[in-house]
Amino acid sequence: MAVNIPGVIAIAFFYLMVLGTGIWASFKSKRKQKESAATGMDMALLGNRSINCVVGSFTMTATCVGGAFIVGTTEIVYLPSIGLTEAVPLILSLSFTFIFGALVMTKPLREGNFVTIVDPFYIKYGKGISSGLSLVSVLVEMLLFPATLMGLGGIMSLVLDFNFSVSVWISAAVVITYTVMGGLYSVAYTDVIQLTLTLVGLCICVPFVLMNPATMDISQTLTNNTFHAPWIGQPDIKRIGIIVDDFLFMGLGTAAFQSFQQRILSASSSTTAKTSCYVASVFVLIFGIPPILLGAAAASTDWNQTTYGSPSPFERGEAALALPIIVNHLTPPFISIVCVACVAAAVMSSGDSILLSAASVFTTNIYKNILRPKASDREGQWVIRVSVVVMGVVGASFTYLKNSIVVFWFLCVELAYIIIFPELICVLFFNIANGYGAVMGLPMGLLLRLLTGDPVLGLEPVLHFPGSTLEDGVYVQYAPVKTISMLTTFVAILLFSYLASVLFNKGVLPEKWDVFKVKAQHSPVPLSPVTEKQDKENETFLSERHNSK
């Protein structure tokens, strides 16, 4: 099969349009900076906190709707072991992410005038713990980047017969270029175009797929075993624990991503941030419909009637490529090109957010706070640019694994859910939380999760919760093990924080052993949420940041 020249030209035109929009936004960013006298880092990382509601709604949605979301959702619906019964809760959980962000996270983060989600850890715990959590945050974002690129590489290689690696690296280069040039402004304004094209492209592709003669009526295959197992999945009462666990870990884990919180912090006001979250919660539901229908079509197709032939993608072990296979074999050539463009748009809309978020945490919380506290604003801007390039190259390098997109996607969210989310909630809402609790809580939750096993990573369970059964040679934990691990982290943070506070303030342990200066935080306080009053250390930190500008 020769390279699809018209398709390559169409994609090249799309890339140039996105790149042009990013460059235009970078010039707009520079003009805004001169008008407002904002620092270069403020413009690059948060757009000088001036993103309006319309642009904010699009860029907020883009933090969740990307290549991993579209290609991954199609794969989830197509897989017989997962199907619709677990795909719908996952999409609803992402909608819940935005609602949770609006109701819970917006007020404390914006009142603290933070730049990243690691800032409150630096204020309360100091350099050591904040640097460790910064590395976790950067790792989570970087692992998500290849998940977005792999979806694009797969569809380009199948539909356009374009080399997988070449398509991945070209896409990464475009994203890196406009992100380096314009920072958040370029990211936000390109998101508007990218998400619009994504939705239009998917809506065009879906009817052609569903009306293909080889595709049966998806309503008939929902619960019937025809060419494939029913795409409803396994609606078994014993799987409720898994479904609830997936809903919570995806919804709350995504809320712990810097890319999501960066949109809240960059809004022009708290009201704008909340409104953007509410709009995004509806948008993500709309964007979830086409991938579900495409996954259903893949499970309802007689592949023997197509150019793909038998056996089916699932039987060949190519379920992760369900979307590109559908597009390549069930739609006319022109329509397949449109679908490639919409996936490319989705990849870029989330890819740029990921790179900028990882660079934000590294520059603000590692380089500027720890390595070079006296770094100038210009130096900080260059560190952001270099960080975007390095993290983009490293993230794109992981695509050689060519693993399931769902595996990468879930792994990133799970790390954020078990480690970052409980730490963030404790530092924002509980005065009792201190460095000792933060240090002890992190390994306890992570260790428990590893001991419960993970068949995807090849980990055999050591701990078997009630309901655990051996199915086809693999132990399945029907208990909500991810949520139990997260709650273990949460309880351990508060428990060890309170214990350390009592021991040092009662004089049981000598003050010279108090590494995290718990005694300086006065007497042990009840396990209650913090008040609205900013503590002196927070005020000092913000004052120093303001003066450094």
C-alpha cells in the first residue's frame, strides 16, 4: 500500500493551520504582556490569569478530551471484558471532575494565588517534600503524553500508510513548537480550533461507519452475541465495586492533574473558572458519544465482509487499534482523512496542555524554588521552553512501547489518585497535616496498591480482599482496591500528622529531632478543615513571590 498523498497533504494543511494559530496567539500574548506589565513567566504559565469564559471552557475541556480519551474510549467499548457498562461511568466521572473542581478546588487554589498545585506543599512542608511531589506530578503528566500520541500514530499508520514513528514525531514537534512560542495563550487558543474540528470530524465519521453494509444494527448487538461478544460488557452485580472504584479514581484522580488545575488558576476570575468547569462537564459528555458509537460499531461488524477480513481485531490482539481499523475499513477514503484530522486535533489539544503543565511544575517548584531561587524572570522563561522540549522528546520516546492506550491512561490517573489527590486535599483543607504525615502517607497507599496486584502490569496479588476470585488463571479483585489505597494514604497522612504533632508539642520527643518544625505550628489541633484565614507562612511566601516580580 502506497502512502496516501492526498491524506498527507490534508493533514499537513491542518498542522500548518494549528501552528499558525499558535504563533498568532504567541504574538497576542506578547501584546497583552506589554499592556499589563505582567512578567514573562506569568504570561507563559497562566496567561496573566486573564483567560475568558469562552476560551476557558474549550481549554478546560481539552484537559480531558484528547487522543487517549477518543481512541481509549473506543477500545474500552469494543473490549468484551469492559464494554459500555464501564465506559459510561468513566465518561461520567470525567464530567464529575469538572464539577468537583468548581465546587471544591477553585476557592482554595485561587485564594492562595498559587501557580501550580505543588505550591501549597512548598509553603507548608518546605523544599524536601514539595520536590518529591513535584517529581511525581511531572512523571504523571509525562506518561500521559505518549498515550495521546500513540492514538494518532496508530491511525496515521493504518489510514495514510504513514510511518508510525514519523507521524508521532512530527505531531510532537508541532505541539512543542507552538507551546514553546506562546505558552498558555497558544495552548488555549489552539484548543478552541482543535476541539471544534474534533467534534465536527467525529460527527461526520460516525454515520458512515454505522451505515456500512458490514455493520449490523448496534441496538441488536448490544446484548446479543453475534460477530463479537455483546458490547454492553459484563453487567454483573459483583462488578459494582470495580465500577464505583473506576468512577472515583478517574474522576478524582484527574482532578489532581496540574493540567486541570492550571486552567482554574489561569481564569480571569473565580466565577469564570467555575463557569468554565460547568460548561466543560457538559462538553465532555457530548465528546464521549461518538467514541462509544464507534466502539459499538467495531463490535457489530462482520469483518469478513470488509477489506480487513477475518479474524476480528480483538482476535488478532489489535483491540487497541479499533478506531483506526474502523476508519480505514468502514469509511470512504475522504472521510477517513477527516477522522485522522479530528484525532490529530484531539491529540494536540491535550498534548500541549500536558507539556506546559509538566514544565510549569518543574520550573516553578523544582528549578525556581529549589535549584535557583534567585533566577530572573527571563531565565525562568528559558527554563520553561527547554522543559517543554525535553519533556516532549522524552514523552514521545515512550511511544515505542506501542502498548494499549488505556494502560498508559489508567496508570497515570491511578498514580495521581493514590498519591497526589489525598496529599492535595490534606494540605488544602486540614490544618493538622504536616510533613511527617505527608512522608508516611505516600508509601503506605502505594505499597497497599502494589500488594493488591495488577494483572495489566503482571503483578500477582499478595493481599486478597473479600470477593477476590481466580478467573482464567488471573486473580480479579472485585473490591474497590484503588479507592481503598487512596483512603489509606489519606488516613495515614492525618494520623501520622496528629501523632507527630502530639509527640513534639507534649515534649515526648526532643525538639532537635523535629525536622519538619511541627512544634512551630503551635499545639496539636483537631482533624478539622482549615479556616479561610491565611497563615503567616503563606502570606510571607506570596509576598516574596510578588516582590520577586
